[in-house]
Amino acid sequence: MYRNAPFAWRARVTALPGMTLEQLIPAPARAEAVPGSSFVAGPATTLWAGPGTESTERWLRATLGAALGLPLTPGAEGAGRSVVLLVDASLEPEAYRLTLDEARVEIRGGAAPGVFWGAQTLRQLFGPDAFRRAHLRPGTPYSLPACVIEDAPRFGWRGMMLDVARHFMPKDGVLRYLDLLAAHKLNVFHFHLTDDQGWRVEIKRHPRLTEAGSWRARSKWGHRNSPLWEERPHGGFYTQDDIREIVAYADSLHITVVPEIDVPGHSQAAISAYPHLGSTDVVDTRALTVWDTWGVSKNVLAPTEDVLRFYEGVFEEILDLFPSTFVHVGGDECPKDQWKASAAAQARIKELGVEGEDGLQSWFIRHFDTWLTARGRRLIGWDEILEGGLAEGAAVSSWRGYRGGIAAAKAGHDVVMCPEQHVYLDHRQDGGPDEPMPIGFVRTLEDVYRFEPVPAELTEEEATHVLGTQANVWTEVMENQDRVDYQVFPRLAAFCEVAWRRLPAPAERDFAGFERRMTAHYARLDALGVDYRPPAARCPGSGGRPPKG
Ligand code: ACM
């Protein structure tokens, strides 16, 4: 085998799996092969980047060039054997047209993002080698099938939420996830930065949020009612420079980072760092620590002016760090026990003239709604925020099923659909006994493929309020990156089809065809080093069907 190899492979045009039009994920809207012709990319291939395409030019050299050993030296627009990038304003900003013939590869995008998504498709056409960090076959020319691909996304919000509070993901892991989102044409990274179990973003004016609030002494192992503990400290946080780097990197990949600071619930880590933020007339908040178990803590923010000023300071720094129009304020799962028991909170209800404790929660959210709007931003929160009425412009992440999203859209609010029954990727992927820490609903790859973000209850006009969809990754039982990979993949590949494509009704979707395309995609994920859940066929003994009865 060794004897001939060094000479034989140099002369060969590599034809690796994953190079046909039928293996793209997400599948494009239209792809037409031009039989009998191909573009051969090699060391002489040049790259010409028109105005407005610089981000893709840099990405192609750094990523595709490095993976395939293509220098992609600057060329002229009309040069032979070239890759050409253009903005074509007749297309929608995220749409692209990819034309491959013998002489050149041309990517036209409606704006910079469209050019970039076209480059992602081009990468898939090169096969799995294109997903490595360094090239394995020096001097190898790569042959691409001549074709025309026209494509555009269904939704403008195609996201993934990552909870870095329950388990911290160090910065490198976050940057890696941004690469993975881009490879799936997803364009929103919802960054869940604070919760009962940890505060993960440096706030200069309140340093104890990270000094004290970013570490916990131990962690629950498994479900919230499990008797087991991981008896070692867990924590970490991003400095403001880390955040700037993450945001800038995301921007280079045409991904918007939407930060989430969860108020007024899910705040025990903050209260443990600054005890005056809690209901001090009900509990001795000085004795609180960063929470070490899962669930919903009863230690929520006190409804005081002091707390509002404190969080205005937090959000001021958040706005400096994150240019995103939308800022997520959480608003989910705020137990009212302490407000009920607190004389100060009860006095506040009277003073503000609001309807009980629920009215207090609305007052809290409305304050930040007005505050963000005055600064040119838009508030988004979990669907509980609907309960007290919302200011115009506020949007809702519909997680408790479709109901909240339907109500929001009917009331004229924008919605991101992320119902827990469908796209919570912490939930198990199979009913078999071998799933690690099996929690929640069983949501198979096929279930995710058949998820429909726009419910039939909405009229065409109301449906325009569905900005898009996102998959949510809560990390209570994902203690490291391998576990995150396992829960997220391969389901994120099915999710990206749902978010990008105009698929038929759920029952009519060609899941068998998707699975066939996944064969090539697993090879890409392998090259990327993604620790996905293997398909059942590769892993006898696991991936079994749910027990009968
Ligand atoms: C949520 O799952 N509590 C938004």
C-alpha cells in the first residue's frame, strides 16, 4: 500500500464523498447540475473579491484555503480558474447564487451575508477535507461538479441558545460553536449568560458578580432530584475583552450574538454576590451561595428602585459590548413566594398600583422594555413576559409550546419559536436505556426534522411576526463540550433544514432523503471533530427504540 501511494495520489483529482449536489445540508432551494463539466481547484486558483465581500474573502482563505492547501491568491475578476465573489443587490441580502463552470466559481450574494452562505455551500461541495484545519494532501487538485445553485433562507432568525451558566463553556469552545453554527447557515447565537448557578460576564462596576458569582462549590450530578454530587468547584466567566472577541468573531461569520441577562428570576448567583438584590426582609440573603443544584430557585430579585439602578448599570455595560438590536432579559420562571412574604414587596404593589405579584413582574420587565427602547434597542424575553402586556416593539421567545408565540403574534409582537416540546436539545434523542442522563421529552432526529416553526393557527399576516426559530441548549447535564456536542448533533443539522428551507408540511417531509444526505454530513462533522450522537446503525446496543407499553 505504501509503495505507490506518494506518487499515485499526487496526480489524482480527489473525488471524495460529499461532493454531489444531493448531499448538501441544508439542501438549497434549487440546484442544477451541468453534466460533463467541472471546475478543478488547485494551487493556481485565484480569488477575486468584489466590494462588500471582504468577510467571505478572509474566511475562504483562512478556512477553505488552509483546509485544502489552496493559496487563493488575489486574482482579476475575469481571470480563468478563479473564485469570484460579488454583491448583487437584485437578490435578497441573505440569498445567493453559486455558479460553477470550467472557468470559474462565482458566488453572488444579495449582501455580504448571502455571499458568506454561498461560500458555506461551496465548502460542502469540496467534501469533508474542507472541514479540517490543515490539509492532508499537498498539491491535490479538487474537482467540483459544474452547477447552478440558487438559495435563500426561509427565516431571518435561525438560532441556537447556549446556556453557559449551568456549565461554563470556555471561550475557545464558544468560538468553535460559532464556527459550527455558520457551517449550518445559522445566524443568531443567543448567549444565556446568567442564572442561579453562575454569572458569566464581567461587569466592571459590579465586580463581585464574577468574583463571587461565577463559581459554585459543587454541582448536582444528574437530575435535580438525584442523590449524587460532583464534589468539586465549577465556574468561570468571560472578561469584557473575551466578549468583544466573541462578538467580533461572530460578526465575521455573519452571526448576531443576542445576550441574555435573566431577570427577575434565575438570579441567585447575583444575589449571593450582592445580597441587597434579594428580599432581605424574608431571607438572610448574606448566607446565600451560588446555587449548586438544578431547578428554579426561589431567591429572586427584590422589586426595589435600588435593584433597577443596579441592573441598569449591568445593561449599560451589556449594550456597550453587544451591538445586537435585541437584548434578552429572560423573564421566565420567577417564583413569587418571597414577594408574597415580603412586607416591602407588598408595599411596592400598593405604591405602584399593580395587580399583585404578577403585576410586579410585569412592572419589572416593562421598566427594561422602556429603558432599552429609549436606547434604540428591542427587548426580547421568554413567553412569561406576555402576561402583563408588553410595549410595542418587544418580542417573545416562545418556549412553553406554541401558545405564547401565537398570542404574541396575534397581538402584533414578533416571535422566535423555540417550543420545549420540539427544540430543547437537552431532551433525550432516544427512549432507549443507554441515553446519557435521559431527561425530558424524547426528541429524535426525525422529530426535529418534522418541527414546524409557524403554527397553523396564525393567519398569513400574523405569521409575518414569526422572525424565525432557535434550538435551545440547557446544560444542567452537559458538564463539558463533549456532552454539548452529543446533545446538539446531529439534531442541529435537522434543525438547520427547518430554519433555512421552505419544507413541506411535517408529515410530508422526506426524512429518508435527509438521512441519506446525513451520510455525507457525518463525514463533515467527523472532520470538524464533533462528538455527535452516532446513528443507531453505527452503535449496536444503543439507540434502541423506546420500551413497549
Ligand atoms: C426556560 O426554559 N426556562 C426558558
